[in-house]
Amino acid sequence: MDSSSSSSSSTSSTSALNLAMAALVGASLMAVSAFYIHKRSVDQVIDRLIEIRRKPPSRVRSEAAAADDDDDDDEEEDYIEEEDDQEQQLHRGFGSERDTVIDRKTTPSRSLDEKSIHSYRFSSSLPNAGMRSGGLIDEDAKFDPLSNYRAPRFSSSADRLNFIPSGLPPLRTDQTHESQSVNSTTRMATSMSVGRLTTPRSHAGRVDDSDEEGTEYANEDDSPFNYENGDANDNSVYQNEVLRTSNFIQEVDGASAQMGRNDPSLARILSPSSAPMNESITKEDEEVHRMIRDCLDLRKKYLYRENVVPWRVARPDSSEKKSNPYHFEPVKASAHCFRMEDGVIHVYASENDSEEIYPVASATTFFTDLHYLLKVVSIGNVRSVCHHRLRFLDEKYRVHHLLNEGEEFLAQKSAPHRDFYNVRKVDTHVHHSACMNQKHLLNFIKSKLKKEPDEVVIFRDGKYLTLKEVFESLDLTGYDLNVDLLDVHADKTTFHRFDKFNLKYNPCGQSRLREIFLKQDNLIQGRFLAEVTKEVLSDLEAMKYQMAEYRISVYGRKQSEWDQLASWFVNNDIYSENVVWLIQLPRLYNIYKKMGIVTSFQNILDNVFIPLFEVTVDPNSHPQLHLFLKQVVGFDVVDDESKPERRPTKHMPTPSEWTNEFNPAYSYYAYYCYANLYTLNKLRESKGMTTIKFRPHCGEAGDVEHLAAGFLVCHNISHGINLRYSPVLQYLYYLGQVGLLMSPLSNNSLFLDYKKNPFPVFFQRGLNVSLSSDDPLLIHLTKEALVEEYSVAAQVCLFIILVAL
């Protein structure tokens, strides 16, 4: 009984297994059949679409009608006959010169409506993406005969779409010919991109508060793409770029040919067939090039240039300077007269003259040009062209690196008596209050606390305090002090916190220590700061091959600040052949207004620029300032650029009318500093004096409007890392070779991680970049801050470049 039951159960399980296997095999066969049926249907639909695009409408309608009258049987036989007809057609000819794909073997589809096919928008990525102005096809399309050709067989629809017969030129969808009309898709895209142009916005997406009425193109006549009135004049900078591009391509072709001759196996790789260089340029491209040239012309219009470049001016003997750099000889005053009008000083030849001799562009003109530049920056066509040009510069550098790396290495080794350490390096951006490293400042404080503990250094809380009493009030001794307790090094807490970054200037977190050791306008007349500054200058001179440009502040609170600063230099004999100085103006109007120090923005301009014109017209009026200005080479504007601000309009209030408590926008500061410096430099150059360039902080954070204003009026800028957000401005900075004084380690502590810093990309693309330390006290650890900056860049940035290659 048990044996019979076990045999019956085994038989039932075997039958169930057989049924399951049969069901699995049947389902697999059905799935395979469905796949091939679906694939065939898709191939037929695609072939039908391509045939309708290739044939005139009359042929399409006749064939469609004939197909509707046929029966549904013998489909395979009809398909074979259609293949034969298609091969005969291929023997007869092809489409026009613009159509680069041959007619496919197709099967008419009865379920596809002809009208829906004509309204179907084909992808421009297809090989035969060119369209006629009248629609998808041209009824009068002509076919060029091509003999001895037989269509190849295709294994799939993808092969049919990607096939281009031999002998035809490669596909170029951006080229047009005089005999052909512009396709409708291109015309529509062009009209959409330039028909209505809104005010450009920043990369951060902040709402533009500008109430400017002329920020949009109201009609087609106002469009920047006005082909009838295009400027045909070429620009030398742009011509030079095109010439360099052509020469580079010729050099690459020559190097490729030489390598091909040396190794025939590389000939096909290095010398592929390429399209002809002399291609026709569309009107749209011509308009883009014209706008780029206009932007470069605007920079030439505003930028101050000396009649004789500074390095060609005869300078006094250096030995005479070292013996007595602050010797003053009386200078006869000139008859010039100047008056401050609407925030800009105007210079006249004499008291009785009414015509200014050094006119400068008005504020309305500047803001109008700034808005035009911002509109150009926001146009999609210009952005695309500049992006592709920047990509080309990337590839140009990579090819140069591959071809010439070995030769440059050998040339570097063969240079006698020159290596990384004894080549001259200039730190182009250093704030004077942070020019020493933290260990240097710590040792200086300890030495003063040990040698001069009874020196009266500050007046605080109604009484005078000695240096020892100050430290006792802080419950500190010289023995307790160390680098960690000094706490002047920027850390992760300062990232995107400019306020905390500035607090790092306070040793041990105490503002009174900053006033004692890092200020020149204090109770001891800045003696401690002068002594530590002279120690830093001695270190630079001992290094011999390092120079620096230190930036020291003038706040604009009172006109006597200039005389006080100049007397600090002269009385403490602060001078070095390795150092020049820049003046930095903090953008702190809103704070001074709340404190009651100033009543309008005009007060700051008066306090900053009137003493400079007085000493230029009559050096005897400020003798020490006259001597100090011989060492000053630039003017800077500093503050936190990430603060939100309102974009200026074309008609802004004058500085005397700016009496509210809001800080003016960056470009507002930039214009009035530029305009007064332009007039001042013209006057100083006419009298044989040194000039002062406008070299502000720009593009470290905030709106790209800062970079647009900097492009118009600045000789060079500090940081400029936000250029990575605007390909147009980045390309303009490249064409204008505007200097970028970059500090990647400083950015790493404040606004941007080192690995994301655009310095290596800017360097590859040929922008005019330099490395600087910015704040050695807060950023660097070694005595040679600039060498530290270079060494980190050589390791990190070289790695980035090699990975990109």
C-alpha cells in the first residue's frame, strides 16, 4: 500500500514539473516572437519617416494612396520589391548638398497619417537634420547623380540612421550657404533668444531690484542682433586671438606630421581628415563677435593708460634712495585749480578757466555702459560662443603640454643660476596688518612684554595702562602665551563668515591687543607696528629674490588721515627696495553714517581725494605725503562682497544726495574711485609724478556685476574666483589680459575649497593670473608665505592638471 502511494506521488510531481517546463518554454517563445515583431514594426515606422522627409510631397502622396489601395496579403513580397525600387533610386541620385544621408529601404505604413508626419519635429541630432525654410522638405529639391553606387545592407535601424556614404563631407549643422535659406528651427531659436531680453541676474539667483526702464528689448528693432547696422570694424585683440588660434593649429599640424613621419603607425591617428578651415560665418556669429569687440572697446574707453609705461621711466639711482629715501626738496606749485562736483574732482588750468582739462565719463554714461555689458553677458548666443572658445583654450593647453613638456623641462634645467628659489617672486596681494606669520607676531609680543613692560600703550576705561597692566587685566603672562592661545589663524569656523574672519586680527581675541600691536594710529603712534614691519622688510631683503605689495588702510573718516599715515612712514623710516604700497579703502559708509561720523557719501570722497589733489598741485602743502606717494602704486577697495546690495540704475543719486544709512553698491564705489583716480593720474603724469592704479578686491563673492564693473575700470583685480560663473566675462578677461591676483589658500579658509578653486583652469586657459598670500598672519604657517603658496599650488594644482589630461 505504501509503495503504490509513493509511486503515484512521484508520478504526479513529475507531471507537474513537465507542465511547468512546457509553460516556461512556451512563454519564452512568445516573448521572443513579440520582440521581433515589435522590432520590425519600429524599423518600418522609422524607415517610413525617413522616406517621407527625403521625397517631394507629390511622391509621398502618390505612394501613400497606392499603398492604401493594396491588399494586406503578401507583405514580405512587397517589401522585397520596395527594396529593389529603392536600390534603383540610389543609382539615380541623392538629395541636395545639405542632406548627407541616403534614402533608406522603407515600407509604407498605412496607420501613419501624412499630415502628422509633416508636423513631426525631428531631432536635430539625426544625421540629416537640416530642414528647408518651407517645412520638412523642399518640393523643388534636386538630386545630384552618383554612379556606381549600391546601397549597403543594414542589420538594424540604428545603422541606417548613422550611415553616411563615403565621399560626402562630414555633417555640419552650423554651416549655411547663400543658395539655401535658413531653416525654420534656427530662425525660431534666434528670435526666442534675442526677441525679449530681461535684466541679467547673478549666479546666486537674487532678485534684481533695479528699477531701470531700459532693461528689455521692446521690439525687434532694439534687438542686439541687428544685422543691418553691424559694425564691420575689426578689433586688434580679437584679431590677435584668431591669429594665435590659426598659428597654433598650424603648429599642431606640423608636429603631428613630423610624428607621423617618425612612426607611420601614428599617421592615421594624428592626421585625420578635417573640415576646411575657411568656413562661412553666420550673421548671428558676426553679431556675437561685434558685441565682444564692443565690450573690449568699452574697456579701452575707460581704462587709464600712461603715455610712457612705468618700466621705461628713468628712475633715480637706487643707492641715492637707500641713503635718504625721505629727503624732501621744495617743489614749485602749479597754477592748476580743482573743484569737487557731484562726487568727481574736475581740474582746470587756472582759477579763471571754466573748461576742465581732464574730462572723465559721467556716472550716467558709466552705468549705461555697465548695463550694456551685463546684457551682453546674459545673452545665450554670446555665452555659447565664449564657452566654446574657453574649451578650445583648454584643449590648446593640453596639446601644448603633451608636445612640449619635455622640451620645457630641458630648457628649465639648462638655465644657469636659476631655479625655483632664486627666481624673483612678487607677492602682489598682502594686507599690511597681517604681513607677518603668527610665530613672528608671538615672539615680538613676548619680547616687548619682557623688555618694555612699563611702556604706556593705551587709554582704556578712563585711565592709561602700561603693557604689563594690559596683560594683567587679561589674566595673561608672557609664559602663558603660545600660538594656540594667540588664536589668529583662520580655521573652519571662518568659512563663509567674513565677520569671524576679521575677528581673527585680534590677538587672543582682544581688540585692545590689535590696537596696540597692529595699528599705526594709537597712543604710541604705531611704534610697535613700525618695528615689526621693519623686521618683515629685513627678512624680505635677506631673501633677496622676494618682493611684496603691501596694502594699508585709509578709512575716509577725516582728511588728516593722509598726513598721519605719511608721517608714520617718514618718522619711522619705513622703506625697502623690495616693497611698494597700495592704499585700501574699506567700504564702511553705513557704519560711519550710523556713528554720525559722516552725513553723506560725499564726505568720504572729500576726505579721501581732496588731500591727494592738494599735494599734487602743491607738494609743499603736504611734504611728507608727497614723499610717501612716491612709494604708492595702487588703490584698493575692500570689504565683504557677499553682502546683498541693490544693482545701480543709469540715473543714481549723486554722492551728496546719498544720505541714507544703506551702503552704496560695489559698482557705485568703483565708479567714483575710478573717476577721481583717472583725473588725479592725468594731473600727476603731466607733472612727472608717479601714478596710482585702481586695483580693488573684486569677484571673491557676490554678484557678477562686480566683475563687470572691474572689467571696465580696473587695471587688475584681487581674487576674481567668481569668473567661473560667467563664461563671457571670463573670456573678456582673457582677451583683455586683466590681471587676477589669486590667493587659493585664503579662499580655502573663507569662500571656496582649494580643490574647487579655478586657478589651475584660469592658468590653462591663458588668463593673466598670479599667486599671492593675502593674509600670512591668518593663513600661512611658515616664514616664506609666498613660497608656501607656490609649493601647495605646485602639488595640488599640478595633480588637477594631470588628471584633466
